[in-house]
Amino acid sequence: ELKVEQNPLFLSMQEGKNYTIYCNYSTTSDRLYWYRQDPGKSLESLFVLLSNGAVKQEGRLMASLDTKARLSTLHITAAVHDLSATYFCAAIQGAQKLVFGQGTRLTINP
Amino acid sequence: KAGVTQTPRYLIKTRGQQVTLSCSPISGHRSVSWYQQTPGQGLQFLFEYFSETQRNKGNFPGRFSGRQFSNSRSEMNVSTLELGDSALYLCASSLAVSSLGSGDTQYFGPGTRLTVL
């Protein structure tokens, strides 16, 4: 059974710093997703990674995928307060079944 | 293009009652998935429908059921509500051209927050 684990689960950082969220998954998955969730809101799609070595960037966020290590990372560069949110990674199992990690609650302090 | 819509947004029920939640996918999307989000269990997959057929089901009791209509709109039903069913129920839609799509993203609706008293 596919399991997805994120770390850290909580992250408090200062504006301007860099940090990385890690996402490990236990079995082969065809694609890996990153979502953002603000308090009381739904999930916003950030990235979908399809193949080994895939890298995608949007603003201060960059996601990468290593299928051999079953590891994806979400790197935050020069963090700003607006990036405070909970970030989820999810791997896919079968037809459209997303298996989510526990989420990383990111707080960026001025 | 309108996003995924869910109704109602908030719902309060008592134990033993049943509830029906509705989801309208993005126009042209044929797959609708349902997820339950709770502080303790996180985000868990309930089921997925494609062309009115349930293709996949999560590990939830039979009290949780769903269906999809010919226009791709979907409903989920929870019977004999329990306190533990209190959660945010999220619906997601995708094109799902094939089961192994090329980057087929699931887009989530705003959710229905269900409180069971």
C-alpha cells in the first residue's frame, strides 16, 4: 500500500531564508503533486511532476522529483510572508486516487 | 472557466441523520473524486467516479456512498452519521483522459464543512 510521508511537519522560518520540505513515498507512483492550503480554504494545485529528474519552478517555489529514491522536494527561496500556508505532497495510486502526506505547516515570520 | 463548486458549504447535522453533498466539476472534466479532511487523519480518499462508474474506493465504511450523473456532477451520501464524520469534504475534478494521464491534475472545490452534533 502506498504511503506518503512529509518532513518536517512544522516549519517556522524568517523572511529571506531558504528551506526545503521533503516528501517520501513508499511504492512506485506515476506522478507526484504539490498542493497549498491556506487556513479554512481548499487545496490549490502548485506542481505536478511526471518523471525522474523533473524540476518545476514558480516564483520562489521549486519542486523536484527523484523516482529512484522515491523522494520529492519543495524548495523555498528567500521566503516571504505570503508563502505561509500548509503544503501537501501527494502520490497517485491507480486511477485518480491521491495519497497525501501529512502536510507541512509553514510559518514565515518578518 | 468556472472552477469546481460544492454545495452546501456548511452543514450541521445530528448523529443518526443522513446527508447528501453535491459537487459540480469543471466543465469538460469527467472524473470526480471525493476526499475527507480531518485534523487527526489528514486527507483521505473516499472514491472516484468516471463516466458514472465508480473506479476506485477508499477504506471507508458502506455508510459512505456516491454517484455520478451523466453531466459529470456527483453526489456523496453519508448515512447514519457519527460524531467522527465531522470533517471537511473536498471534491476534485480532472480531465482523466486516461487512467495514466500525462500530468492530469485534480482541481479541488472549496469543500463542504460537515459538523455532526
